[in-house]
Amino acid sequence: MEPGFFNVTSAVTTTLQTILTGSGAVKSIRLTNVHATLSVGVEIFIEDFSGNKSHILHSDIPGSVTLLLDESFKYDSSKFSLKITTSGGGLANATPLSIIIT
């Protein structure tokens, strides 16, 4: 999988890798909460065509903190997409949740 770079600026579900468009192999995911003080809630999951989810992470990331998921995983990219849902915090253009996927 080529590195993916994302800046999430609102409480929303973002598709990080769509079904049928990737290898389904992830080496690491780095999530940086740019806001100085407010936490951001995150859920990272894979989802099939029917909307069934399998969670990889469900946590809060405090302000000015980076969370590194460095345990590689693989999934069947012909059946699942990789997504993240964010909530709360001070997400904005100036204070995004920055995501790097390798």
C-alpha cells in the first residue's frame, strides 16, 4: 500500500482505502491530534458491502498526542474498505487529526 496522507477536520467517517483499490496490507497508522488541549475520539475499522464492521481501534487521542499503530495487519480488500470515524475535540482546518498510513 502506498503511504496515505489524510487531514480530518470534522467529526465524520472517512474512507482511508476503498474496496477493490488497495492491497489490504497496512504496516502502520500514525494518528496525530494537532489540537493543543482537546481530545479526539477515533474508531478505525474495516467494513464490508453490507455495512458490517470489524474494529481495529476505538480510543480517544488527547491534544498534542500522536498514536502509532505499528502492528501490521492484512485484510481482504476485495470485500472490505478501511475507514475511520472521528468525534469531539477541536477538529478544524487549523487543528486536524493528521493520519499517515503505510
